[in-house]
Amino acid sequence: MRGIVKVYPDGTVALRGVDLRLEPGEVHGLLGENGAGKTTLMKILAGFLRPTRGEIILRGRRVRFRSAADALRHGIGMVHQHLSLVPVFTAYENIVLGLGGRELRGARERIEKLMRETGLEIPLDDVVEELPFGVRQRVEILRMLFREVDVLILDEPTTNLTPIETRELFRALRRLRDNGKTIVFITHKLREVMEIADRVTVMRRGRVVGSLTREEVEPGKLARMMVGREVVFRIERP
């Protein structure tokens, strides 16, 4: 992504000339406070929003996405913080929703293979509204993987997860990374981005303020980049 600007009709400037480079086989943490522009930037990459200015370069070619379905056809999918599943459908029906014909041949077997490869096990024949949030999120992720995305964007994915579910999600993301997928992990949580990300890009007020490798990351530096000032960490002792 190069020079991405987003100005809303009411004049609000959400993004101010953002550059972002993603690589195959990495978990890329996109870190910033609420309102920094992280989700807006990724909604542009995933085709939900159009930039006011700027360009997306994919595999060396400039592309323009007219919709999320268009981005999905190019191998880019996004799992939102608020999931977009059909509550009265089963997990399986949600995963294959919108597909037909040859796309459905051997679908169940392919989904079961994805589940084994990622560790994202789900009850395929259970109705989604009866499933806990962590399992519903897995359905959404498998829905993207079934469509063979190369870039998987996760927006604040741990917000409603238990610690055990978070560990299982991270284990699955590492497996996907090791198989060449690009994972974008949107978060405001320092600890989590330090644990899972291979690279971290920090945003503040609609701009990228820096990008760090795993070796360069440390809490104080990330916090300063996020808020624009020195941050003191205090440990309360009983």
C-alpha cells in the first residue's frame, strides 16, 4: 500500500499518506490506539472502503478493489471484530455460503483438512447461534481459508477470547505463517503483538510512525510510538 489517504464526506481525515508493505510468510502486527486508523487502512486493503488517494500494489501490479468480494478474489480476506455469520445456519453452511457448483465438490473434506492443518476444530453441523464466540470466530477464519486467501486480516481478534482460546488462535496463526500466508494482526495490546508478530507497524493519528522487526521490539519503544510521548511502566507490588 502506497500513499493511502482516506477523507470521509464530512471532512474527517482518517489516513494521511500511509505506506505499508506486507510479506508472505509473516504475522504483521498493526498496532495503535483506538482511532489511529488501523481498521480503516485494512478495510481499504480488504475492499470494504475505497481510498481517497493512494494505490495498492499486489504481486507487482496496481489493483483497485470495488468490493470486499473483489479483494477476496485477489486473495485478501478480513475477519472483523464483529463477526458477519448467519446465526441460523450451521458452521458448514456459513463456510460455503455463496459458493456453488465445482466450488462445493469435496467441500466438507477440504474443510476438515483445513481444520486438521490449522488446529481450528469446529462442530461443522452445529447452528452458529448456539456456538460460543471463540468457535464462531474459527468459523469465520475457516471461511476465509476455504476461499484460499493469501492475506488474512484479523481485527482485534482476541477481544472476546479466553486465554486458552487466544493461545490456540496464536498456534493456528503460526501454522498459517509457516505455510506462507500473510497474517495482519490488528491490535492495541502490546503484550500480544510482541508475542505473535514477526514485524510490527505502529500507527498514530492516521499516520505510520514506524515499523520494527521482532528483534527491535520492546514495550517502552512501542508505547512511545503509539502515544507520542515517554511512557512509564509501574509494577504494583502487594
